[in-house]
Amino acid sequence: MKTEQITQNQLILFLIVYFYSTLVGFASAHLIHLSQYDTVIVLMIGGLGGCIYAFFTIKLAKRRPTEFISHYGKEIFPYWIHVIFMGFYCFSFLQISAFILREYEDFFVQTYLPETPNWAIGTILGFVVAVTVRSGVVTLFRTAQGLFFLVILADIVITAFIGKELKWDRWMAFVTNHSWHNIYKGSFYTIPFFGEVVILVFLFPYLAHKNKTLKSVIWAVSLSMFFIIITMVFLLLLFGPNLASHTTYPMLEMVRYIRIADFIENLDPFLISIWSTTIYLKISIMFYLSVQILAHLFHLKDHRPLVFSLAAVMVALSLQMSGGTTSLTSFFTESWATYSYFIQSIPILYLLMDTLKRFIKKRSSKKAETN
């Protein structure tokens, strides 16, 4: 298998698009509800938490830089424990991809195609995801590389044309309205978004110039925080925390405020199409990791035979996993963060166990030399 095909520049741009996608599109209302005007502080704390996760994850991956954790993990934990962890990751990544797909299905049906059944949208997007994943992980990173500049263009358009609608007298609230309780709740909810950087432990063999990975992640987290903070600040200045937190898709409502002369009444189809592509990339990388882990567990040399069958499972899971938008929102707001902390702590367990085994081995070697 050919590895080391993803450059550090591609990694940075991919992570920016990755973090931006769901946090802005699906999580902004709940984040503002929890944090109010402390949202900027909370996002900074979340970014710091993501960098800490990245430090430990990359430290583990660098110990066997050319191997996949689904292969070498059995050298750290007993084989059966390793298989349980990898099986859990395989299911979790598949569930996350299905969860995001379901959120996107509900968004599109409610907003643009009210008469269209969810299964139609899910099947179309699922097929596109399957084709992309079958092409390989490098295709995803190259797509993100081009998409990044469209995201920047969309942010520039929003910044340039929404400014006159903002209520600038709300600026003072960012300085005076603080609550430790809001900061704690918002941070607990936000850190797992950036903590998803632990997926690098599964992608590390593909990266070129591996010694620069931590620096690249710090750049990616910092830049994604910058773009996300701009969006959140604009939402708070435009709607205020109460209205923004009670809007299902506040980003969409903000975009609809944009008017350019009389011939462009609404830019939301253009901007939403760009954001939709970022969602597709996030679903694709999660689905790819699920397929990759399953292929490694079955000792397959190629993941492609599994792609379309597992894509069908993903689409079916997205349609059956919830009774509706309310149930999805309930899981997302009440259980998702705790669930994510557990998932994201597993690479740290591998690192701790590997460090302990190395320490014991080194100590035993010293005793043998002494005797």
C-alpha cells in the first residue's frame, strides 16, 4: 500500500474545512445557547483542548510512523482488547457519518425540498460518498484543498455584505457579559469538536513530513477557530444570543440577510452549496475510517470491496437511527459530548499502555545488565 501521499499543506486545509463544517452548520445554535457572549472564549478553550489531544495522538503515532494503529495496536494491548477497541471505533465512525448524514437530510428536506423523502437525499449523498471513498483518502484531501478557497470566498462575501445589518452596539456585551457557568458548559460541549483531531492516528502513515504534523495541526486549529469565531460573532451581533439560540439553522438565516443590488435577491443557494460540500467531506472521512478499520480487522489488502455494502448500511442507519429531528437534537445536546470524550480518550490509553510497557522493558533490561 502506497503511503505518504498527503502533504502537510493539504492536512492544514482539510482540517480547517473539517472543523468548520458541522460546528458552524449544525452546532452553532446550541453553542450560543450554552455560552451566550462567552462563545469566543469557549471556542478558544475548545481549540486549546484540540491541540492537547493532537499532542498525545501524534506522540503515539510517531512511535510507529509507517504502521496503522489497527495493525500495531495488538502489540500494546492484548489482542482481544485491541479488537474490541477497533470494532468500537469502526462502529462509532460509521454511526457518526450516519448521524451527520441524517442531520443533512433533515436540513435539506425542511429547507429546500419539503416533499422529498429522506431516503432519496440519503441515497444520493451516500452514493457520492461511496464513490469518493473508493477513490482513496488522498482524493478527499485534494478535494478539501480546492474547497478551502471557496469557503474563504464565502466568508469574504458574508463579511462584506452583512456588516450593514449588524447591531454594533452589542460589542460591549463581549467584554462585560461573562459567566463561569456558561464557559464551563460551552467548553465541555466544544472541546470534542476539536478533539476529533484524534482521527490522525488512523491517517498518520499517509502523511508526508510527519515531524511537522503537530505544527500543522496547531495552524489548522488556529485558522479554523478564526473563521468560526468570525461567524459566531456575526450571529451574535445580528440576532443576539436569544434569537440565535432558538433558530434551527442560524447560519442560513444570516445568509438570507445578504442582498446585492436588485438582481441578486438571495445568496443562500450559493453559500449553502459550499457549506454542503464541507459536510460531504466530513461524512466521507468518517466513513473512510470505518471502512479502513474493518478492512484491517479482516486482513484485507484493499478496502474497496467493502465500500458500497457499508455505504448502504450507513444510509439505512441514518434513516433508522432516530425518530426525528427532535430525537437527534436531544442526543446531540445531551449525550454527544460525553460519548465523544470516551472515543477520543482511547488513543491516550494506547499511549499510556505503550509507555508503561516500554518503561518496564527498559527497567528489566537494566536489571539483566546489572546481574
